[in-house]
Amino acid sequence: LYSSAASDVYKRQMLLLSQIAGIGSTSLYLFGVAPTIIVAMILAIAYDQRFAVGVASIQAILVTFALNSGLEFLLISFAGVLAASFMLNEVRTRSKLIEAGGATAIAMIFATVMAGLLNLDPMRFVMVNCLYAGAAGLGCGFAVLGILPFIERTFRMTTAMTLLELADLSQPLLRRLSTCLLY
């Protein structure tokens, strides 16, 4: 029950953050995509990839309506959600988050180019939107990397990264245990 209530509050905050980030950006409001991608990444790490895709897709639809955007915004968001969720199948190192952010950036750049070509947008406009999409995708990887310890504490969960950090032999307790077992 606690996790569900905290998750609901978290989703509302990310939806509000998407609306605020979308104010004054380009016509596609690509920085409005970032909170949705962050939700997808956190849910993929904390729960399951399919759950992350489902919840983040619903959030992408809500953000699209909240920002009064078109179908191309939804498709770019959905490309980012899919890339972020499926890149985080097994997170064993913190650098995997940066890799997932890079893959998300590439997927959203590709989707932005396709949307721009379908809309017959000027190439300069498409390139600027690609820059925003790439920055949003890569920035999400760094953002999740920074807030992951707080998410782990808030939801009282232990990820594979935390277990690997605890299994490091430089941890004081493991050093004491190893010396006790040797004697």
C-alpha cells in the first residue's frame, strides 16, 4: 500500500514536471519527454520492463494531451520509452544507465527524423529537434544515475547494483568476515 501511494504521488509529480518542462520549448516540446523517460527507466529497474512500458506509455499519452501535442510527440515519447525500458533488462553497473540513456537518445533522434520527414518539416527544424531529443535521452540516463540511491531508499528496494556494491570486498563488514573465516 505504501509503495502504491508513493508511486501515485511520484507519477503526478512527473506529469507536472512534464507540463512545466514543455512550456516555451520547440513545437514538439521535447524536454517534456524527459520525465516520461525517467519514469520508464526507474520502473524498469525497480519492477519489470513490461510494467515500465505500460505505465510510461500511459504517462506519454497523458503528457501528449496535457501539452496539446500531436501524434509525432507521442511516437517520439513511445520510442524513448521502449528503448529505455528494454535496455535496462539487467542492470549490473551504473554505466548501464548511461548506455540506456544513449540508446534512448538514438531511438528518439531516429523517431524525430522520421516524424520530421513525414511532416515535411525543414531540415534545420528537424536537426534542432534531434538535438533536443538526443539531449533529453542522454540527460535522462544521467538523471536516473543521480537519483537512483534516493529511489532505492524511498521504495525500500534493493537493486542488483546495490547488491554488487555490498558484495565488494572493500566493504568493512566483508573484510572483517573474511579475516574471521581465515582464523
